[in-house]
Amino acid sequence: MEPLEARALLLQHLRWSPESVAEDLQKACDMVAERLGYLALAVDLAGAYIGNDADSRSALWQYLTDYDRHQDDLLRSDYSHGLSATDKTVWTVWDTMLERLERRYAELQPGLLLAFLARFSGGVVQDELFRLASLAISTVCKELYDGAVELPSWLDRTLTADGEDWDSYYYRQSRDLLVRYSLLQRIEGEWPGVAMHGLVQWRARKYQQGQLWDKWYVMTILAGCGQLSKEDAGPQFRRHALAHITEMGWRYLDKLEVGDEMKAFVWRTIGKVYYDEGRWKEAEELFVQVMETSSRVLGEEHPSTLTSMANLASTFWYQGRWKEAEELFVQVMETSSRVLGEEHPNTLTSMADLASTYENQGRWKEAEELEVQVIETRKRVLGEEHPDTLREEYLDMLTSMANLASTPSFF
């Protein structure tokens, strides 16, 4: 129902005239209606309950307090029994509505999509996030749980990709149905999507709680973030994607039965998005965890550990923390040289990154020696016309001409 209709219904139960009631009480009625999502039956039940109190003014404010402190119990209770024409509670109203949807549209299972969307924390769940996830979800399913956790059929259909494109047919069918029942609101704009009222989200999160909702949510977020880092058009959407990332710490991932090595995969994938967005502190925190975990699980000289060290060093570089970046780049270069060989591409990249760190400290001679070594080795190994060789020569020329330093590479 509309906000003014909801207010009028509450005022009617409280036996207050819309023309004479105080402004603060009108606002209190609006707050009750807003919390109840303007669901007509829910507003009617609340009004009957509040209006039954001899001191309706105090009861109105007490209802808001009780709602904020005891939402679950309040909405489950039959406090309005005998006060309204229906014996239903707000909870049973939702049950009836969701069961009717699932029964009438069994092939789409829109109630399950609603419960899944309720897990997202960014306010608006953009269509773009699902498009990105659809292109990488199969890879994430194999990586994160080694194929042991599969998507349910309804979510698999939702995230179906046809080649390089998202096949959004089943998602749109279910989404539009939920919009028609006012359980979702369609949001237009640069990145169109859907939003839901807090009360809808509260109830939907409690629907079929035995499902693997959190695992499916993390898999979808990781797939979206991983694909986002690959696409050139990503920068415009990154901040919207980051809004959906919740706490991904040790305890949460342990709860989801994510192994230690795969924890590093989670943190690296999310950290890359923060890195690309220029949010260095968040990226740094995640890359520290990746490095420490990789070092413990795989060993200090494992290529993945060296990669994580180089990525952490790059976040130090972008924050102007030259000495910390230098220490890590030196360690990466020396270990790569010993383990992978002096001519390995990763070794050469780490040398170039260290050179850029020297340049930013005004240590031109040391930087020049490393740059020359990188260029000469790439010429010998890759050839003079290889893109990496030409890039390094070009950056070296810029540095020499204008004292400009190249930026570090992300492995």
C-alpha cells in the first residue's frame, strides 16, 4: 500500500483524526508503516494491537522500541488475536505468500531467488553482478570446493552463460514475478538492478534456512569479482561490486568449510578488486593474509607465495612506503632468481618493480643497473620486438627523459 494509505489505516485503528493529530504522532505512524514494508495486513495487525492499548500514544512509541529490539518475536507473535478480522501473524502472512508463489510458479521457484537476493548487502543487486558471475561461476565452483559443492538447479539456471554472454531469461522471469508481487523493486539507472525493503529481506533470509545460502553467495561474489578483474569495462562497476563484499575473515570462511589454500584464493580475488579500485589499505590487509597463508601452506619459495609477496609490495609502493616495498621486492627477486632462474619472466618483472622503487627514492644508479639488466635479458630471451622488451625500453626512455618511474606490476 502507499505510505499515506498506511498512515491513514494506523490512525483509524488509533481513533485519531488525520486533521488534528500531532505531527510527531503522524511521523511515528509513518515509521511503523515503513518498518512493516507497507504490507497492508501487517500494518492492519500492528494498528489493531497498538489501538487496543488504553494509552495509544505510549503504545505507538513502545511498538517502535519493541520492533527495533525484538523484531523476530514481535512479528511471529499473535498479539492481535481477537483484535482483527484475521488470526494471522505477520510471519504467517509471509509464509502464505511465499508458499503460494512457489506452488503456482514451481518451475521458476521465485521464493528461492528472493531468499538468495536477501543475502546481498549492497542495497541494490545489479544485473551486471550476475552477468559477471555467470561467466566465471563454473571455475569458482571447481576452485573453491574442488567441485564438491554444486549450485542448485534454480541458481544454475539463473547464472547460465551462453558462450561469452549471460543467458538472463530465467532470472528475468523470476525477478519480474517478484516485482509484480511487490517483493522486489526494480531500480533503473546506469547499473539497473533490484532492491528489497528491509522487512522483506529480514523474512526472506529466514526462508528455507537449511540451504547452503552463504556458500552460494560467496561463490557468486567471487565469480563476479574474478570476472570483473579480467574485463576492460570493469572500472565503472567496481565500487558497486565492492559494496556487496561482506566480512571474509578466517572464522567466516572456516564456517563455510573453505580450506586454507582456498582462503588465499578468496582473499586474492577480492583483494585484486580493491587493488584495482585504488583502495590500498583494504587490498594490503587481504594480501597480507594471502602471503602468510601461502607461506605456511605452500612454502616460502612457492611461486604462489612469491606472487602474493609481489602483490603486497605493490600496495606498499602505491602508498609511498618505499622501504617496505623495496624489502619485499628484493626478497621476491632473489628467491625467484634462485628458484625459477634469472631469465624467468617473473624474475625479470620483480627486477623491474624493484628498479621503479629505487627510482622513487632517487637512487638512479641502482635503478639504471637493474633496468639495463632487464632490457638486455628480455632482448636475449624474448627478442627485441617482443612487447615486454619494447615496453621496458619505452619506460626506461621516459624515466631518463623526465625522471618518471614506471608503476609496479600486478602478478
